[in-house]
Amino acid sequence: MVIACLLGVAGAVEVNVTLDSQIVQAGEAANLSIRVSGGQPAKPQIPEVKNLTVQYQGQSTQISIINGQRDTSLAFNYIIGSSVAGEYQIPPVEVTVGGQKYLTKALKLTVLASGQAQAAPNAADLAKEEADPRRFGFLTVELTNQNRKHAYLGEIAPVRINAWLPKDSKVSLRSGIQPESKGFTLQNVSQQPQQHAEVLDGKQYQVLTWFGGISATKAGTLPASLSLKAVVAVPDLSKPALRQRRGGPFDDPFFDDAFNQRNMQYIEKEVTLTSQDQNVEVRPLPTAGRPDSFTGAVGEFQFEAIDIPSAWKTGEPQKVALRLKGSGNFSSLKAPALSPADLWTAYPGQDQFTPGDYASFAGAKVFQYNALIRKHGKYDVGFAFSYFDPDQGQYKEIQSQAVNIQVTGEDIAEENPADANKSTTAPAQVDRSSDQAAPPREKESAVRLLKPLYQRSSFLYGLVLLGLGTLAGPLSFLYRKFRDDPQRRARKALRLATSQALQSAEKCAANGDVPGFFAAARAALQDQLGGIWQQAPQAITVSEVQSRLGMDSPVTAFFRAADHQSYGGMSAADSLPQWRSLLQQCFALLTAPDHQ
């Protein structure tokens, strides 16, 4: 059996103390371990307690890699016991990490007299245990930011998810963690849970901890309940295994644990662990003070590095790059625009996210894209970005460091239809320099002279030419207007961008490139939705798709899968056929007449 107390959390530092047994026989010992992650601790000293013996056994290191992030923890190991029976209080232990001091909670150790057996549970205790709805475990979910009891629409609010499992239980997880209500979606859940032991309401538990985020689909006060399917086997308390010690005082208890595990009888059950409903207030993003450049970023961000060439020529695109760091909904982050905005034309590019924590809330995102400048001269340029800070409840606009650039070439002006209609044709001039005399005109016959003018073929030809000349101007104007129509050009550009993105997705699928397939497919869907909803494709997020099309829409399912793939790597190459099929369903839905 294992007991643990969470010592404290300050930033990324976590300290845990574990005691493998609360009850030992006189002359025997329990294992005590102090584990520290997120910093370099000094060796802690266990306070002296009368008649209690403590021996230091050295330290050990544990390394885990979750979502590509390496986490190292250091454990200080002790054995602790007494030859005198009694109840012992182990005082709080002071642990120093990076100059910061942490105090553990006090622990309790019971030492039984030699030969004294632990009391077996009575019938009332067994009945109470069997009737406990939490006998096979349960879930809890809480916002990691305890200072804030609300979330914002569009925010991915970080949460800590704990699965509380009975001591000495055996568990086989049969599903991932799923939201129980339609008010929230669950995102960025860490793939591997952290494990520790803890006492809650006087009962000992093994605790599995995941970090993730909840994103609300609508504003209001909504229940954030989760579930997890598992097969849990708990010890049958009516048939306890005998406890035996094989060596002298303070020997290694591993062999006893192994013996007990072999002789323990279990009750196995397939269960769905659920969390008690925790209501979360979801507030809409305010409209007051919202910048025009806001595209849905919620969190806290800052520019870390930029790359803008210093020499440019009008009309010739070049690649620019930048890196944003911070914490928030990185899955919704779009490339910041170059400023001043009236100088530039930007093209879609690439981005890459590097997570900085277990659940991909903190980290850095690199954007690269091509841009074209339209005016020559010298300018101080940079990147502009706006986001909503949920902790302060307000929008913020930030600018990167300015770069001085030199632009050569001719200014690129937009076409003016009025200028295109002006005639530049000069009157034809008669060439009189030839010495050759013109041939004499044939004398018109009397019959021809007697024909009415409207019956003469030359008159009819003239009318036709005059009519064509009269229509040429309006027809030319209408053609240029059709050709230069902004909406037509936008539709053509949309079809081209969507087609290119789909071709790229098919190419990635053929090559088994799962991340590339999802990135290109999501871009194609954003382009298609942008044309239908008349908004910038890059501003379309999974939250908006969900609110417009509903939770059960294949488009919503694909956007969620793309987000999970981008930051969790959930799909293998052999699953690409089903995602390609889902993508086809999405476009069949979006190209239907009622969606146009």
C-alpha cells in the first residue's frame, strides 16, 4: 500500500513524499521517498522523532518523455521504522529547490507490537466498502489556474484530470478520457499520465494525472464532466493475504510486496469512471476593444525572434519568418501580419509548434510565409499581432522589433478601369509620298447610279461595321469589368487555393505523411468555409466550426482530429484511408446546394 502527500507546486516544480506502508511490525521498516521534479533539490533531512529510526538509502532518477518533452525527477529514498510499538508522527520535511523552500505535510506511521496482527475488517466495514460508489475509482477535473473560476469562449482552458484508483488495485484502461456533456470539447490531453499516491478523505489511492484543456462550444454555466472506461481489480477484503517478513529489521520490503501480490485475491469489474459535475462559467469574448486584426488567439504571447530580409524589389516575393512564444490556444494561432499593412501582399505559408509542457499549452510556434511589397522606398517594418488575455480580460496588440528595409523597383498600382477605357488610337494618315499614280476610278454604270442608297452593298457593309464599332466599346468595357471583378477573382483564387491544398493532402496521404495530410486538408476546408461564410479562411477555428455546423458534423470531427494530430500525434499512417474518407464526406457536405 502506498500513501503520498503533494508537497507543493510553484511554477514547474512538484514535490511528492510517499510512504509505502502506514502500518509495520516492531523491528520492521517502511520505505519513504521524497521525489522532486522541475528543479535541482538539496538533500532533505528527516526531523528526529524519539524511538523512530531513519536510514538514508541513496537517490534515484526517473526520466519520462511525454509528447516529446523530457521530464526528469529525482528521488531521495529512506527506510523508517522502530522497535518500540506506538503511533508516530513524521513531521513536515523541508525541501529546498532553487533557493525556494517547500514543507511537506506530516505523515503517520503505526508500529505494531511484535506478533500483533493488523485488525481484519469487520462485516460492517466490508458492507460499507462494497456499497461505496467510488469503490473502483473515480475522476476529478479542475482548472489548473485556481485563481480563475471562469473560461472564455474560444479559450483552451488548462485542466488537471485525476483518476483516483484504490490502493493495490490493478487497472487496464479501455478508452481515452471523454467529455460527458456537449458543452465542452477536450483537447491536448497528455498521452501518458503521471503517477503518484495520495490520501483523500482518509483513504489511500493510486492517482493517475493527465493534463489537458477544455474548450467551450457556447457561453453560459456548463458542466465539465469527464469519463474513462477501465477494467479495475480491487483486493477482496474478505480474504486478505497473509503478510510475511523474510529477513531482519529494516530489510528490503520488495519481497513482502511481491509475496502479498501473489497471494491476494481480487474482485474485477468493468467500469466507467466519471467525474462529478464541475460547473464552469464560460464568458463570450468581449466586442469592446476588439482589434480588427484579431483572429482568435487567446492566451499570452510575445515575439521571440523575427527574420525579414533587408533588401527587396517590388513585385518579387521573399520568405519572412518569426517565432511567437507564450501559452494559450496555439492550435488556433495564425501567422501575424507584416506592418505597415498597406505595403504588403502575403501568401499562405507553413507553421511548426514546439510544446513546452505536457499538454501543449505553453511553447513556441514558428511561422514562415512569402510576402510581396508593392511600393519602393525605405521603411521600418515588422510584425503585428493581437490576442485576448483571459487572465486580465482584455485584448492586447503587440509589435515585433522593427527592421529597416530598402525597396527598389517601380510601384505596383492597382488597375483603374476608367484608365483602361481611354482610346489611344490616332487618326490614320494618307501616304502621299508615292510617285505611282492612283489607278483611274471606273465609271459607275447608270444602273448603279439609279439604285437607292440603302440597297447598295457598300451601304449595308458600312452599317454592319458601324454597328460593330458602336458595340466594341461597351463589350470591351463589360469584358474588362467581368475579368477584373473582385468577387470573381476571389472565387477563382479560392478554387485554386482549395484545389492546391487538396492535391497537397492527396500527395501527403500517398507518401504516408500524416501531419502533412492533416495540415493540407484543414487548409482546404478553411478555404472552402471561408468562401461560404465570407470571412478570412485562416480565422476559422474548430470552435467556430462546431458552433456553426454542430458537434455531429463530419467537418467538426475532422477539425478536431487535425488539432489532435498537430499537437498530440494521435494517428498512424495506416489510419489515413479513414481520414481521407472523412475528408470526402466534408467536401460532399460543403459543396451541396444548401451550403453554397
